[in-house]
Amino acid sequence: MRRILAFILLLSILSPLQAEEPLTITRVWSGYREAKSFKRISEYFSGKENTGGQLIVRSQPENRAGFYFTIRAQASNTSSFPLSKVRLEVITPETPTAKTFDFTVPPIDKTNALLLLGLTGSDWPKPEDHPVAWKFSFFNTKEEIIAEEKSYLWELPSTDN
């Protein structure tokens, strides 16, 4: 009986220490966007881009046209995302090896937010192209991976029988 009580006590002490996923990727959309799709009326008056509350990070910030990944992310039990960097590895129709892009991401103060990562300018020259496969790695400020998301084709199915 003592062993059972000791085991239950140990479980109750250790259960709060279990690591929770700090970030969950709930959905990823992708597609090419023209530069004009980002321009809003307020920009004509202010000269500044109005993001509409979305976080937009581009591989070449001076260029808006490009291939964008729209990522819906959710933080668990907090009001902010513990992000510092997002790494995108992408295989394009032009090359069989993955290209790697690192995006510095400012703090996000929502528990459910949209993040647009754009491969812009010469990083995505053809509007008609689509990625063959992709993988995202989300890093915290300690350079630890806190979440990953990948397309179905990122890993080939095992050929082992």
C-alpha cells in the first residue's frame, strides 16, 4: 500500500514538470502573391505598409511579390509566442536539393495568430512555380526547436518491408 501511495505522490509531483508543446502549428496555406495584393488604401496616405494585424516576414523585405506560406500558429496557455527564428527548407522544381531560409521573427503577442513567410524577389522568380516539398523549424530564443511542420513529400515513405 505504501508503494502505491509513494508512486501516486511521485506522479503528482512530476506531472507539472512535463513539458507542454509551447507552439502548435494548426494550418499552413501557400501560394504566390503579387505585390499589389498587399497594398491597402491607408498606405497611400501614410506611405507605410498596413499588415492588417498579420505578421509578414519576407526573405527580401524590399520586394513584396513572391511565394508565401501563411501559417496559423497557436501558443499553449500563454499570451505570446516564444519565437526568435523560423527556418524554412524548401525544394523547388528547379533543383532537387533543399534551399534554406532563416527568418527573424519579432515577438507575437497573441495565442492564435497568422504568420506570413514570403520568399520574395529573386528567391522566388517564377509566379507559376510551386514548391515540391517544404519543412519549417520554429526556434525559441535559446535556439531550441519548439515546433516543426513539414509537407507530405518532405520525407519519402520507407521502402523497408
